[in-house]
Amino acid sequence: METRIALIGIIVEDTGATGALNNLLHEYGEWVVGRMGIPYRSKGVCIISVVVDAPMQVISSLSGKLGMLRGVSVKTVYSKEGAPPHDR
């Protein structure tokens, strides 16, 4: 199964969504390479970056589900398709 590396950038403006967000990340945990969360208290938001290595449909599914959470903004950046491993 062909996989791609992607970076999912998440901004949480409604901290009430963090439970559902963490549940989704746990559900897709087998594909998660790493994550970093930064609480930006003075702005009242949390910024999370998640690196995944997964098939395209898995990445799209996770990104879509995260984006449907109220108070959560999501953008996903994908590795270049077909690039040799040393060029990624």
C-alpha cells in the first residue's frame, strides 16, 4: 500500500473540541509519526502539528473529520508525489 507523508496543521479556537480531536488522533494513531502541541494562551488558541505517513484516503479522512469539529481549523500539506525518498 502506497503511503504519503503529510503535515496536518490544526488551530483550536474552541478548547471544548480537544476531547473529540484527541479521540480522532488516537483513532488514527497507527499512521501518526509525531505531534507537537503549543498552547498560545495570550491568544486563547492551541496550535497542533501532526505528521502522518499514510495512504491518501486515510490522510483525507482524518483531515476532513478534524475540519468538521466546531472551533477547529485544519490545513494539510502533502509530500511531493513520486519524489525519490532522498528528495522529500
